[in-house]
Amino acid sequence: MRAYFETELGKLYHGDCLEILGGLEEAHVVNTDPPYNLNKDYGNETSDNLPEDEYWSWFGQVFGQIRKKIRDGYLYCSHSDQGLWNAKPTIEGAGFEYVQLLIWWARNGYSHALHTKTWAFRHEAILFFRIGNPESLDIKKSGMWFQSVIEAVRPQSNYKEGRYHVTQKPTKLYRTILDRTPGEVTLDPFMGSGTTALVCEDLNRRWIGIEISEKYCEIAAKRIERETRQRKLF
């Protein structure tokens, strides 16, 4: 299977993860941010507005395929406040053991609109699972690494990191997670603009990414290429 883009550490595949996962090597960590079915505009390749039963059926199929690629390892899956209560049992049904809930505190919100009937969101949930008997999390970091609430500013277009994707996660968030989590190969079946790969490149860890949108494959490839060039300078 030919990669869309690759470096010495990783490969990015363009296509549907349900079609690609079966042909991949075994991974040890999964770090992913799947579509939440909240009608976000990801482009023409996929729908983020499926009937609920259809969405959760698809979600279960994806994590069933992911489960086949992990023997002993960890899984981190972001989801929305609305979807959290379905995501947990669905992933457990695929064979993963729930560990705990992590919270990404973004500080800056999605919009400045007044919330007259709800509270303004400044966080997202990250479900943390394990499978089998993986190595323990790294305990050699300072105390900040042990907190279940991780503070990282949401990417904006005028920030140094830039913003390339409608649901882009900050590199600080993923670095905090992956720097503590042992595993030779990290898999992200919803790579988006490439943040998981960027962090793996920085940590000198192997990675595999899948992205259904060619537009975001191109964006991710350019971001990863810039990161690898910078690493070689140092």
C-alpha cells in the first residue's frame, strides 16, 4: 500500500480508514480526534451530519478495526460533550478497557456569542483506554505531567502554530499526552492537518496517519515536512 507522504519516522495514507487499517502494521498507541457528527464542514469527502444510529454504527466499526491493530497499548480519543456518553461504551464494546477521563482546557472558546441557555465551552473531553498489558506511563516528568486537566490554547490563525483545520488540536496538548505514553508506533486514523505526526516527529517516534481528505493530506504533508526540516537543522 503506497503512502501519500512519508518521512524517516512515519507514513501518511490518503483514504477511508476502514479500508486502510487492515493493511497497516501493528501500533502501540492510538491518538485520535474523530468527527463528532456535529455538522462541521470537513469538505466533500465525508459527512458530519449522519443519523445518530448510522454514526454510532460507523464509529463502532472504526474502533473495532483499530482494536485489531493493538496488542498491548493505549488509546486516546477526543469527543464532544454530547457524544461522550455513547463514545465510551462503543469503544469498550470494541475491546478496550476504560482508564479515565482527561480534560483539555483550551481557555479560548469557539466563539464570542453570548450563551443565554448554556455555558460557553472552554474544554473538550479525551477518553483514555488501554488494551492488554502495556508498559506503565512515564513517571519521570515533573508533576505537571500527572494532571488530568491539560491546559493548551486552541490554535488560531494569528498564532505561531497557525490554524489549518476546523477542529485542529494544539501541539502542546498532544505532546503532553504522547510524551508520557510509551509505545514504538503511534496511529492516528483521523490525521486532519497532521498534529499527531508533528508531535511524533518532534519526539523522534514512529507514526502512522490516515486522512480521508486530500486537501488535509496536502496540508499535513507540508506541516510535517517543515517540522522535519527544522529538526535536521538542530
